[in-house]
Amino acid sequence: MFKNVLDELLNISLNDKGDVSVLKEEPIPSDWDASVFDKSFKKRLEYALERAKKIGQGSSRVVFEIEFEGRPTVLKIAKNGKGLAQNETEADYGLYRMYPDITVPLIDHDEEHDPPRWIHVEKADKITTIKFRELTGFPFDYFGFLLNDREDDREGKGKYAKKPYMYTNWEAKVPEDIREEIRESELFNDVTDMMGNFDKPAGDFTAIQNWGVYKGRPVIIDIGLSSDVWDTHYKPKPKPQPVGRW
Ligand SMILES: Nc1ncnc2c1ncn2[C@@H]1O[C@H](COP(=O)(O)OP(=O)(O)O)[C@@H](O)[C@H]1O
Ligand SMILES: [Mg+2]
């Protein structure tokens, strides 16, 4: 108790203007032993499991709920190289500033390690396709089809493809009046803008598991995958060619 009070006093001081400012950020969560993040993934996971509730898991991160300033928040711990790469893409404050309406705010990230082993974000509520429709007015699958359609257009595939084997027509799966409604929505414009600017594949955003609800809006909770992460961590590597004799 006394140590906590002392820590607080050490971390808060008066700046020139006389305002209280926080000088040093505590590692999150503040009562955790930060050095555990220097240890193996197994040790880190064991440690986190003893202290926090696990609320989710994907292919690359284990996700915990932790209390922060009196509210439930989310800690995402990387479990492999892909998780580190995803944490690195998600620990980009610029991304949240550009797209505040379709993301959950980033609170903090592991600054001791590069790439970050954990990131700390706000907690989103669960979403279903029914809830998505209630919030936006259009069905989630149609929204996804038009994201795929936009990606195809950008890549010269899909309905304008020159090569027959590249021909797909996602747009045709969506009734015309709904196409317009979706394409005019702020949500569609924000998501396609992010896909273009941050080189993100549509496939990530067409899965409902990667969405949540925050402040009454549908938001993307897994924005870690970029084509760059895909290239480094998923794409099959070409086999090294034997050096020929001559
Ligand atoms: N901000 C969040 N709020 C609530 N739940 C979350 C949040 N981020 C992740 N989750 C939960 O954890 C799961 C895995 O997280 P995700 O970011 O998709 O990890 P991965 O990169 O391994 O796929 C999600 O499907 C979701 O259930
Ligand atoms: Mg995921």
C-alpha cells in the first residue's frame, strides 16, 4: 500500500505551468512484474493466466481482460512471430487517430520490446451479424461482398479481369439498392480507405469475429494483419535454389 502511494508520488509531479502531469508511465498492468515479458511465451502466459481472465484467443495472440481505471480493458499478448508482427501494426497511434470511428482506442503498448510483446486496448462488446445489421441498417455479408469487390477493383481482378480465371463478381451478389446504401455509408468509406492506405486485405474485415461494438458503433478489433505481415509470416517461402556448377 505504502509502496503504491510512493510510486504515485514519484510518477506525478508539477510541470512549469503548475499542472499535474504524469512523468513516467507504469508498465501495464501496474502491479505486474514487467520482467515476465523478458521470459518465454509459456512463462508469460502462465503468469497472465494467474492474474487475469482470458477472454479470447486467435491464431497469433492470447487476449486477457484487465481492470484499468475502474473499467474492463484488453491486453493482447503475442504467442508467436505473427502475433509480434500484428502487435507492431496495431501499436500505431496514427492509425487510431485516422480511423477513430472504426477502431477501439489503443491505451498503451510494450515499449521495452520491439516489436511489442503486448498491447493494451479498450474492450469492445461482442457483435453478431444481427447486431451489425441493427447498427448499420445493412447485412454484414453484403458489406463483406462489397469489400471484396473493392479489393478486386484495386487489383485489376474481379468483374474487370482480363483473364477469365480471375473473373469474379462480388458486386452481383448484392441487390442494387443495397449496394448504393453500403457504398455511401461512412463505415464502408472508412474501412476501404484503411484497406488502401494501410495495405490491408479485405479478407480480415469480412469475418465477424474480427469485429466488435464500441460506443454503439461497429469497430474492427483485429487490425493486425497487413499484406506485409502476410508476406513475412504466411506466404510460402521460395525454396533456396542450389547453386549450379559450371
Ligand atoms: N478489443 C477487444 N475487445 C474485446 N474482445 C477482444 C478485443 N480484441 C480481441 N478480443 C477477443 O480476442 C479474440 C482474439 O483476438 P484477435 O485480435 O483476433 O487475435 P489474433 O490476432 O490472434 O487473431 C477475438 O476474436 C475477440 O474475441
Ligand atoms: Mg483474429
